[in-house]
Amino acid sequence: MEGLQVKVNKAVIYSKPGTMETEVVELPIEAPGPGQVLVRVLYSGVCHTDYSLCTNSWKAPVTVPKGQIGGHEGVGQVISQGPGVVNPKVGAKVGIKYVASACLSCRYCLLGKEVNCIAAKLSGAFHPGTFQQFLVAASNYVTLIPDNVADDALPGLAPIMCAGITVYTALKNTDLRPGDWVAISGGGGGLGHLAIQYAKAMGYLVVALDVGGKESMCIEAGADHFVDVLGFTKSEELCQQVVKLTGGGARVALVCTSSNAAYAQAIYCLDQAGTLVCLGVPEGEPRPIETASVPLLVSRQIRIIGSKVGDRADAHECVRMAVNGAVQAHYQLRKMEELSDVFAEMEEGNISGRVVLDLR
Ligand SMILES: [Zn+2]
Ligand SMILES: [Zn+2]
């Protein structure tokens, strides 16, 4: 571990927001202010949200600024404390989340909805993210990683900091009971393969949906059944297959892909009184869920909920599960210089599991 004798902070910036262009640059290392710590970021996962922010694939009216440092799944080590900071200590291993800081006193924070905080800062979105070697972080908002975690286990914890927290919190926010069926769309993806593992660790049964090439990934993650989404001529047949495999429909459908079709199908994969959880955000102009007709929702008492990342407690719980071996991220290590290539591979849907940038 290098210390402060290093004077330069290597970072990947979005050099032309709206496109996939990125550039590795050298920046000064910032000093942590009151309530902050300086973190040597060692690894950062690359999330589909990073791709969307860089390319503006969600067609947001305002793009992130040129020079934005993306990334929101960081793992590293505290190397110095700002004035007044007691914890975390120098040397502590920490994770950086999508929510970089929250005020902890607004009404959302008081309700435990820190991710909705009116003053939240978001890593990699109008606030510096984790695609850099040195990052100033809010000391009360980093996630502590137990000291005994081996260095070679750290890259695998990076995807937990967004993908893991997102799926774990989504599962936690449903009324699932042990032995219930969960349908996970996009089961072989970055979110999906972790969702399968968290669901199994929490005592649920899983039917994973994805393209045929991702079947082994889903089964290895622990799925009880796999359904090839391209293996049917009609959407209804796919849904009927899920209903058959689950003995009447899934209690919860977790849509981890950014596909409008997956959302339309998911409602028909549910049992009565089931819950559709929206996670993956489709690209392009926002569209309603086509099949969510009011008569259907009323007669079958279907709930539709949105979920994004989680709060500090969710983060600690899901890091603990990963450290204890219940969940393992499937990842490939890539260099900072390759971020644009990674985005291109994401666009083509060519990545299984997660890409983690090696920032050492
Ligand atoms: Zn993310
Ligand atoms: Zn707040």
C-alpha cells in the first residue's frame, strides 16, 4: 500500500458526456476536510448506471459534466483523517456506495430512506466517483469492511457496494417468506447473479430468466430453475412456463435487466398478491409497463414497487453476508484505460457478471 508520498491521483474521466469517451488523467490529491477521510481506492466495479450516465442513455435533460469521475462501487483503505474524525481509523478497509453522503436529519433520512435524502450526494453523478485512486469520502457514510478480510477478497467486494446492496435491499423490502418463489429477470447479469445468491441465502426458491448463454451462470449462482427468454415464440408461453415451474406463479418478480419486455412479462409470472420489483432502468424514452392494466392489478392484488440501492444498515448486512461466504461476485479485473471498451461491451450485452477496475 503506497502512502501519501504519492503526489498524483490517477482518475478516469468522462471526456465527452453523451458518448462512451473516457480518458485517464492525473489530478492532485485532495486533503480530507472536517468529517471526511481520504481513501486509497483499490477497486471499483463498473455498473450499468455508469454506462448510462456517461452516454446519457436515459435521455436525462442534463448530462453529467465533462470531466466527471464516474463509479460508485469502490473498495479501498483509509489513509488519512480530516479534522475531528475518530472513525474509521487510518488503515481501515472501507466501501464506497452510490450514495456518497446523506444529511441524516431530513425526513427521509429519519425514516431510514437515506437514499432519498434531499441533500444526498451521489458517487459518480455530479459528485466525484470511485474511478480514481484517491477519493475524499464522508467518514460517517463509508461502509466498514472487517479487518480480517484478505486483500485478494477485496475486488470481489466492490460489486457488493452497489449491485449487492441493490438486490439485497430489494428482496428485503418485499413480504417474501422462506420457501417462496422469486423470479429473477436478467439472472446472469451483474445484479442478477448476486440477486440469485442473496435470495438463496435468505431462504427463497429462485427461477432465473435470461438468454440461454447465461444458464450456467444462473445455475452456478444457485437458481433452482432456469428459463431461456429466447426459447419461446410467444411471451405468454414464457410466463406460463414460470407459473408452471413455481406451482402457480412467483411471489416476487425482481427485474434486474433494463428491458421493457422483461417488465411486461414479469407481471404475468406473478402469483396472486405478488410483487413486481423494478430495479433495471430501461434505456431511451421512459415507457410505462405495458401489461400493468388497472383491472389486472386490482383483481390479482399485484403490487409494483421501485427500489434503488440501500441505506447504511443494508450495506453492512450485505457486506457481512458476502464476507461470510454466502455470496460471491463473479467478476473480471480490467484496467482504468479500458473503461470505454467496457462500456461498449455493456452496450452489446457481452459481459457476464461484473467488471471491476483495478486501480492499484
Ligand atoms: Zn450501480
Ligand atoms: Zn437527509
